[in-house]
Amino acid sequence: MDDPSSEAGWPAGPAYQGKDTDDHPLRSVPIEITITVGRARPLVRDLLTLGHNAVLALDRRIDDPVELYIGDRLIARGELQELEGGEPGQLAVRLTEVAGPRGELS
């Protein structure tokens, strides 16, 4: 299979390894990471009755790890905490498990 990066004019796979990768064009592409704290599965009839100040129970406990996804791929787990040095109350995630090259968490 051809390396699509060579078609775009980017240095291809192994030939690019060992060089300073800070200038690789993909390094500056932003990605979105979704942090999942839990899931709820209410019936539609219950969902339709929710109003201001309603509480929706999740399938996780407050101390359970959160999960980090890129698309539908689980990339890490971690703990919610307040960002040190940030604005008061700003959330952050301390990573406790990170996916390896084969997708396994460790």
C-alpha cells in the first residue's frame, strides 16, 4: 500500500523517522478529545419530563475513572481534578492509564 503522505508532498514513513518531527505538518493539526464521565439511559417518557434542576443518574460513581476518546477509540483513562494554576473550578484530567501502540491500556 502506498503511503498517502508522499502524495501530499510530506516525508513518507520510515524515511522521515529519526529526523526532527516538530516540522511535520500533522503536528499542528488540532484534535478533539471527548472525556466521558458516565452514561444515562432514561426512557424517552422520563426524558420528556426533565426540567430545570432535574437530576439524571449516571452509571458511574464520583470516584470512578473518566474515559478519554478520540472518535470512538478509547485512548486513556484518568481522574478529574481542578486545574492547578487555572481559573477556579476549571476541570482537568490526570491520566492514570494510556493506550499503547496496540490500543491496550496500561
